[in-house]
Amino acid sequence: MKSLFDPVQVGALHLSNRVVMAPLTRNRSPNAVPTALTAQYYAQRASAGLLITEATAISHQGQGYADVPGLYGSEQLAGWKRVTHAVHERGGRIVCQLWHVGRVSHVTLQPDGGKPVAPSAITARTKTFLIEDGGGSFVPTSEPRALDASELPGIVQDFRNAARHAIASAGFDGVEIHGANGYLLDQFLKTGANQRKDDYGGSIANRARLLLEVTRAVVEEIGAGRVGLRLSPVTPANDIVDADPQALFDYVVRQLAPLGLAYVHVVEGATGGPREVEGRPFDYDALRRAWREAGGKGAWMVNNGYDKALAQKALEHEADLVAFGRAFIANPDLVERLRANAPWNPWDSKTFYGGGEKGYTDYPTLK
């Protein structure tokens, strides 16, 4: 029987256990550059089988929140190199989540104050995080413009370049493509954000085209064994919805299966919220079966509201990896706490976004 604490091979990565630290935006990278404090934060959590970084912008255009890290400049890569070195010194494995936010941004964060980009010019009824005069606040996103089809190869190339830099320059063990939570690739997938009339809109195959092009490019660049992908079929995060998510995502995973990805990371329900979303039923077992039937060999990672008992049950029911999110914010030694059935530190949500070491690197361990 599989256990959370079993070592496991995931693509090209040998992991010491099946516990994964989910990506968690923390807004502590001024000028998009990870700091020494960032390195300390990830190193503290290196006992996880796999660390997935906070979402990291593949380009300036791809940024949607203040003080989130990037992967497109030399200072950013040097900052991440310090992080990966610190994690590897502790025996950990770490992958970088590649991110383009699309319409979930603000003009003050965009190159030359331009409009955020999107599949269609539909404003997301959500908020982003800005830091002004030393303080952070949530503000409505800006009206986006629709991307011209001629711009899409450039975005695919940005993902490809970011993947190459992540491995060759920053020292990551792999990457995770962010195809979830209402950001750009998810916006193209879902009918609520994509009303295009060209080859990237309308049918399921057309709406999935950009995600598949990006994934193939990244696989070609760094090898499938170092590539994961995050999906969130029914999350309402960032004002996203699809008319028929079961058909859409069954198609997506069947197309992905032959690529040989290291893993697929599935958010079950609302990101950071309920596991069942009212009015949005979804069969995750059917999704996993579609992946396997189409030849998907990579690990199946589950995520959302897991505790030890639920995680163990998931492993007995065909999951391979279990991702924990906010629990890792407050418990740098979460693996040890799970192993010892020890209580978890409560998290302080007031320190999630922005700030310094408080609520970031100062949570106590069992020792």
C-alpha cells in the first residue's frame, strides 16, 4: 500500500516522499527578484518530496501582482539560483511554476502601462494585489485587450524560454506550467473568458490549442520528464467558468497523455475553498481514467484541503502525490508533523501577501 512517506520516481525526478508543497503566492520579491529571505523560506520546507514555487512570471507582460518573482531577467535568475542551491543543500527537489496571468493584472504592472492581455476583451471580476507607499491592497483588475493571433507564438516562445532558463540558469529540477486558476492558459480553455472566432476559440479543440502548444514547446525544450502541468477544472477563481468542463478537460488530458509529462497536478474544487463547487459537478476519477486510457504514465497529483487521513485515502485510490498549500506556510516541517501525527501551527492570513520575515520564515518547527 502506498504511503505519504514512500520515495517515488516522478519523471526524471527522484522524490524522497509523496508530500508536495503547492505553489503559494507570497509577494515578497521586489522588482520580481527572489531574495535571500526567499531562499531561507524554501530551504526550511525542503523536506517535502517536491517543492513547487510560487507562480513566476515568464515575461513582464505575464505579471499580475506586485512583488511576485520573474524568470526573464538576469537578476531574477540569479535570485532563483540562490533559492535552488539552498534547497538542494538540504536534499530537496524544486520545480518552478511558469505563469502568465493574462487578464488578471493591472495597468500599473504592465509594460508601458498597457492593458493586460486576454483571449477576449472581457474584464475579470476579481482583484489583484498592489503595493504602494509601503502598503499592500487589493484593487480591481484592469480592462484587458484581446490578443491578436499573431501574438500567440511569442507567448509560446516566452514559456519555452522560461523553461530553458529555469533549468540551465536557475538550477531548477523541473517546471510546472500554470494552466489553472483563471490565468491566461485557463482563460483560453474556458468559455467564460474565451469568445474568439478564430482557431483559438469556439470548439474545445480550438480553446485547448494554446495550452497544448505551450506544453509541447516546453517538453521539446527541457524534456517531458521535467515538466508538470496544473489544471483546475471547476474553480471559480478569478471569475472563470466553462459551459462543459468535463468534456473540455477529458479532451485536454487525452491530448496531453502521449507527451510523457512527469505529472499532472489537479485542483479539486475551488482553489483554496470547498472541494465541491455548487453548480459545478465534476468527476475527477473519470478525468484520471481518461488520462491513463490515453497512455498517460506520469504521476497524478491531487490538491485542495487535504489532511493526513484524506491524503492517505487518495493514495489508496490511485493518486500518486498529494499537494498541501497553506499548511506549508505555517508548518515548514509539515512532513515531520504528518509522520508524527503532531499538531499543525495555525497560519496568519494577514501575513500571506507582502511583508518580511513575519509570517514567512518565523513559524516554529517541532524542534
